Amino acid sequence: MSTTVIVVIDGFGVGAMPDAGALRPGDLTADTCGHVLDHCRASLGRPLRLPALGALGLGLVHPHPDLARRTSSPVAVGRAALGYPGADTFAGHQTMMGADFSRVTVAPLAGHLDEVSGALKSAGHLVEPLRGQPLLVVDGAVLVHDNLEADPGINWNASARLDDMSFDRIVSIARTVRAVAPVARVIAVGGHADGALATYVRDGDGGTVGLDTPATGFYRNGGLQVRHLGVDLDHTGQLPDIAARAGLPVTLVGKAADILACEAAVRRPAVATAEVLEHTLTAVQGGRGGQGGLVVANVQESDLAGHQQDTGRYGSVLEQVDVGLTELMGLLTAPGDRLIVTADHGNDPTIGHAYHTREYVPVLIHRPDAAGIELLPDAATLADVAATAAAALGLDVAALTTGATLLGRGRGAP
């Protein structure tokens, strides 16, 4: 049985999509990959050490002086448009697993305060506005607010300090909000802040108001807990569920364990990159016993570095990921094995804001049984990643809600 591993380097874009400037015109210059490489060379006095990404053909997708221009590995390489509006982790992963997420409802919280407040009060909660602003304080501790880290109106958050309220109670409040929310996801967030959360409330784009989560210290102070409550989807038409129904082991690692649905999956949630890579390698090693299967892993710290506008940290995460990719390629050597390295959106730390950026993402496919290099055309949607993985695993691609396999659509390298 073959093994397919999908490694999502969260926020690793390779250049702005044509409509990237619709909300913020400056985003047309976004290039997460190129700008991180440039900055790190200038600050470190050397290029980033990315031999595995070079062997996987990143330099063919995104030519750059610090990336290998050629590879002798039998890879298939290309890039994908996102296939959903905006630039969002949840929508990106759901699309990448074969969902049709092309019509995400965009709705700032300000237009739904009465509905959300009514639902929370009916559930027995105390609900008050914060200083007359379009966000809600629930039970004196939880802020229900627009998510300022994605494009305006795609997501709402329910955030609280874990010193003030247990994470289970935060999730319960978020579920009540989810029941009436028209947006892609409601995110329950608990962490340890540097001060009162109201201190970190600010205006966002498009009339949104929310918590500046990176500024709170949640990402720095440890103990962060997050639960993603997504819009209703037919998960039976997504890759993990299809693989599980076919009897294949499914392992979800990192943020993928938080946001992807599959009752039969083994879940290994983690934020630290070392832990994500360790869980991924362990899952592959377990599959070498003959069961094969599907592993989907999300490297989140690249996205966090983008939000923090910390280009040096971003580069360090890439080097750490590259070591893990080398180990994975050393394990995935059987005919039919696949390693697919991709991303869910961009997050250019040099762009001047802490939002995601709407960029193409790489699709780098390690295929040890292939005869040569295949240069793939641009995919119209990340759902094509799911279809490519399904075909490699011998699954019915037509069972996916959407997506078409990428392999066989390209041309050989010159």
C-alpha cells in the first residue's frame, strides 16, 4: 500500500494572484517566498539552507538566486490559485481536501450583533457591547469580535484569557455564536495575554473591529488553545473521509487536526514545528508496515511568523521544515508514494500589515516511481491537490466534491 503525505507550509505564498489588490492595493506586490529569501540573505549574510525544497523544485516554480534552478529528482511542480475568496486557513484547508468553498459568506459582525446577542442571551449568558463598539463582551470575559487576521468578514472569534475562563467555556460560547453565524468559521481562542483584552481592541479593514491577537501575547506566552468551528460542509466528499471509508489509515497533524473533519482519523494537534514534523514522521513510519495511508500535516509557525511580521523567524521555520522534508523523502521511496508540499494562502511578513496575503501557492510533488520532471500548469483551485492525492492512493477522484488530478496535465522540463 502506498503512502501520501500532504505538508502544508501555512502562509507560504509564491507571488500575488491577479486579484490580490482588490481589498488592499499594496498586496499586489506580495511574495512571501521571495521576500523572506531576500530578507534572510541580507540579515544572515547567507542564503537560507533549503536543499529539500530545492530538490522538490521550488526554484522551478519561483525562480530566485537562492533556490536551485534545476533538480534531478523525479518531481512534478507547479502552483495553484486558491479557489476560494480571500486568504484564509480554514477555507484553504477545506478546499485543499476537495470542498467547494468558492462562495464563502462575507459578513462583518457589526451587521449581526442583534442576532448574535439574542442567541447568547437565550443561552443564559450576560452580553454587553464594549464601549459602544460593534463587538460583544460575554460573561464579562469573552470577546466576540471580527477576526482581524483574515480578510474582513470571513471569520469571527470568541477570545478570552485562560486566567479568566476555562477553554471549555470559551468553546461553548463560540458554539452558540456558530449556530447563528453566516461566516466561514467561528474560532474559539484562549491564551495568556500581557494585559486586559480590551486594551488590544482595534479597528480593522472594511469596517471590522476586533482583537489584535498577536499584540495580546497569546502567540508568545504559551498555553494557546484554539478550536475552529466551521460552516456546515459535506465532509463525505473530502479526501480524509473518502480515504477512511476505503479502509486507509488517516492521520491529521498540527492545525490540520483542529480544522479537518474525519471521525476515523488519528489526530495529532501541535503548534511547534519540531512536534509537527515528529508526528508526521512517526505516522509515515507506522504506515511502512504495509497499511500505507494518508497523512495531512500543517506547519503553523510559518503563518504565525507572517502575522508577527517576523521575517527572520519565518526563515528559521523554513529551514526547520526543510530538514523534515529531507527525512520524509527518505521514507517515501516505494512505488506510488507521494509527498505533496503546498500552502493554503500567503502571509508576506514584509507587506506592512499582519493579514494573510492572497497569493498563488506552490504544489511540489515528490514521486519516486516517476521517470522525469513534470512542469504543471497553474491549478485553478487547491481542490486539485485533493484529487492528485486521491489518485495516488487509488481512490475515486469523482467522489470528491470538486477537484481534478494535476499529474499528466503538464510537460517535461526543458
